[in-house]
Amino acid sequence: MINFVVLSRSNSNLLPSCIMEKKDKNEKLFSEFPPVSTSKWEEKIKADLKGDDYEKKLIWKTDEGFSVKPYYRAEDLDGLKYLSGLPAERPFVRGVKTDKNDWIIRQDIFTTDIAAANRIALEAIGHGANEVGLNVREVTSHKQMQQLLAGIDLKKTGINFISSRSYPLTLELFLYEIADRRLEGITLAGSLNFDLISFLLLHGDFYQSEQGNLDEAEYLVRTIGKRLPGFHAITVNGHLYQNAGATLVQELAFSLASGNEYLADLTSKGLPADSIAACLRFSFATGSNYFMEIAKLRAARWLWAVIVEQYKPEDPKSLKMFIHATTSLWNKTLYDPYVNLLRTTTEGMSAVIGNTDSLSVLPFDIPFGEDHDFSRHIARNQQLILKEEAYLDKVVDPAGGSYYIENLTHSIAMNAWNLFREIEGKGGLTQCIKSGFIQDEVEKSSRKKEMDIAQRKIMVLGTNQYPNPLENMSGSHIKLSGSQQDTPSPYRKMHIYRGAQAFESVRLATEKAVAGGRKQPAVFLLSTGNPGMRKARAAFTANFFGCAGYEIIDNAGFDTVQEGVNAALASKAEIVVVCSSDEDYATVVPEACKGIRSVNKEVMMIVAGYPKEIVEMLKSSGADDFIHLRTNVLEFLVNIQKKFGIL
């Protein structure tokens, strides 16, 4: 149980009498409501279920490998030992801050154009960003570094180098600029995105050699420890796992294993654990699983403290994890892109409530492969609103004591710890990458997510459900994948992509075909019979085929099947979907199929629904297929696209 300590003046008479009276009234009021035991709640729930299976109806089986109950009570906190800690106290579940939950607003700038990057950085800093992330792949001289950082006050603004051909060179150029500005000895904020393990995963090889990369890591940690205290030499890019389709538990476990690998390898080179831990930062993605993402960050700090402790650091501060959060790429979409704003808003909230140290909100148009001034402005303002208008920076640990979140934190931590131990038992993360274990685990998770999206168990608004028929992206600059080119490599690669890409490819193919002169495929809704059922199934069908960019020819419904047949034939639609009730299908479908096929044998006849008792009869009478809630929508649409010669 959590013990809440109330601090007040020693003389209770200083409290206004109205407050004392209200307190007495509240005590009397609540005394009229006797406590209800868990067993009583369970009895009531089971009664309301009326015989339905409690486990199936109310227990949520997460992709992360554990179950979530429908409700939690104070007794569910019993046994969670870490709850006695305060914010900034071990094991740091409640964060590392003591006064308020302030975080660093960071804006990442991806362009390699030095002049453009500098302009964007100055604009971001002038409008609320505390730090910037800069792509330095083309920065190879001190003059270019000067141009990139021109006008930026390094004492006030943190600099994160997010992409470089050589991080030792980038560090040397940065140190030269610091010396040129006479800032040596001043604590500056920022980081290098050096991560040889993520490079191995994405490229299937070390960019030099394993030993050569470790030597670079040693050089960076030693140099930064001496000349740039407060700067981070190594970034554990845990967000890459989520953006490849991994579960939250996998993202956390693999990230911890990566951090542990750096500790183990660099301490073996004679570096003290304190120096290494001080130079490490972790970058996690926050996706749309709101409460789970909050719990993940809380669990991350707890487990990292346990890991670092095993290396016997001298400074207790070494147990603290520096977390940078970035909104997920996995769930972002090309279609209905402004929905991405809603996604990044809740993702940013998860990161903040989970006590991240810094946060990057991706622009809503990031799937297009390039962001613009407007989208960067909105992304930055989302953080400013969370801080300046929602006041999420005022409470140190807003999630602390929540029965639900505390239990999620514990479940994620335990499952991640078990996976971390399994990795260590197999020789560590690098060895698991070489053997393909990590890639296998991520692919298992991503395939399940892909199937859930294909069957619409996971809804991607505007893409696999409720598409906007007026959108057309065929003329847009589009970045369908962030994965590396499929070049030969010694080890398997982990590919970064978005979950919506497969659906988007189907619709883009339609738009490209239409732009090339093909008639837009049309779907005619032949609605008749039961008004309620035909309307519901017509709406379902419109959403279904709208995902492929087909024209939907809707109507108010027909009094007779023949009227519907006549209208369908007049529409010249390639697909006719019969929308009615299961009870009506036995007579409606055969009549509709006969009427259509007597004139045009090429029309596809589809039934909305799956009346399993008469499915074979309907097939024999001319029905080509059925669409329903259990249909693999993506597979169905791909097959039709191939039939039409679009894919």
C-alpha cells in the first residue's frame, strides 16, 4: 500500500472552520457507504455477464505476453515493493526529478542541407525548442560545422547529432567549435547518436569491424567524459524496435540488453561504470497504447537501475537512466494524415506522464519523406501546449499510485526482465543479433500486427477503416519505407516500416492506374430487404472497398431485387455487392446473380455477410465471394487488384 503523508501546520486551529465542517460532513457522508469487497464486485460482474465467459469477455490478453484485468483496487498494489520510493529515489520508477516534471522540448531536423538546417534550427529555438537534432552526414569540416551552428547559443540550447558518417570526426569538429567560442569547461547539453548495435541490426554488418567500432565507442566515452561532461556519447536507439513492429516488452528488453552490452564491453576496456553510464542515453518510441507506454518508461528506469548496480558504480547518480522519447513511426499514415496529429498528441502525453527527460514529436507529414515548416511548427506547438496550457510539467509523477498503471509497470518490468535474462543467457544482444534471435522475435510480433491490421482487429483510421474517398496521394512525394536497401550482408537486417504501408500500397496502385488512364474500379451496393441490415452492410461494404480507392455507388435501397439489378447493370460497375439480411439472402442472392449474369458474366457478385448455413447454396447460385468481419481485408483486396491487373 502507498502511505500518503499530509504536511500541514502543527496547529490545526489555523484551518478555516468551513474546511473543518466540510471534513466532518464528508466523514459522515462516506460512512453511509460501507466498503465493498472484491468478491462482491466479482459476483456482480458475473451476474451482469449472464453466463458469458469472464476471461474471454473482460480479460485483455496483451501482445506483450500478459493479461490485464478489467479493474484494479488498492489491494492490487500489495507486494509492489518499489512503491515506497519517492520521485528521484531508487529505483526511479517515479522519475528522476524532485520539484516538477519539466522535460526538454527537442526538434529533430532531418535535412542534410546545412544552410536549411541552420535556418530551421534557429526558427525552432526561437519558438520554444530547448534542443535540436541535426543531421551531420555532410558536415566534414569545421567551416561547415560553424555554418550549421551559426547563431545558436550552445550554453542555452542542446545539440544532438542524429546522423553522421563518422561520429569521432563529428565530435572533433564540435569540440573545435566549442574551443573557437571559448566554451571549454562549460557544461553543454546534447548527444551523439552513436549506436554500433543498431547499425548492425539495420545494415546487417558493422560499419568497420566489431573491435574497431568498440574502439570508437571507447574513444567517444573517454573524450566526452573529459571534455564534455553532461553530453551523451552513445544513444541506445530502442525506438527502432517498435518501428520495426516489436512489442513494448521487446523494445524495453532489447534496449536494456543493448545498454548492458555497452557497460560490459567498455568496462572490460578499463572504463569505470560511472563514466559509461553518464555517457549513455536511451531513445524509446511512444506509440498509441497510451497507458502501456507510460508504464514502459517507468519500468525502464527501474530495470536500468538494477542493471547498473551490478557494475558497482561509485556515484549513485549513475543508476539514473536518461530517456529521450520520440513519437512512433509505426502507426503513422499517408492517408488522412491529420489523424497523425491526434496520434502524436497522445503519444507525447504518454512520454511526459511517463517522466521522459526529453521529447521529439514527429511532424504529421513524416510518412511523406519530408517535413515542412507548417508541420514542424505544429509538432513543436503540441509540446508547448502540453507544457504551457495542459500544465503536465507541474506534477512530478502524475501516474504514481494509480492501481492500473502501477500494475502495468510491474507486469511490463517482469516480462521485459525475463526476456533480458534470456538474451543474456544466449550470450548477449550482439550474439543474439548474429544468430538471428532478435530478428526472429521482432518478425513474430510484426507479422501478428500485420495480420491484425489486415483483418482490422487493429484499426488504422483513414487507411483500413473509414477512408476518405476524396483523397488522392498518387501525385505526392511518398516515402513508403525507412528500411535499408536489400544489399547482401553477413547478418539478417531488421527493417523499419509503417504498419499501414501494405494497405496504402493497394490504394496507391489504384490511384496510379487511374492516373494512367484506367477507369476507376466501381462497386455497386445492391441494397434490398431488411432496412436496418441492408444499411449496416452497405456502410461496411463502402468502408471495405474504399480502402482500395474504388468508387462506391451507393443508394437508398431498392424495393425489389429486379430494381437493384437494373440499376447495377446501368452503373457499369465491375463489382456488385448484395447487402441485405441473412434471412433474405436465400432468395435475394440467387435472383440478383441470375439477373446480373444474364447480361454481364464478368461482374463479380459478392455477398456482404456470411450466412454459413446457406453459403454453399449461394455459391452454387452465382455468389463469387463473401465479405464479413472475419475477412482478411488486405488479402481480399490484393486478390481483386491482381484480378483487375492493377497489382
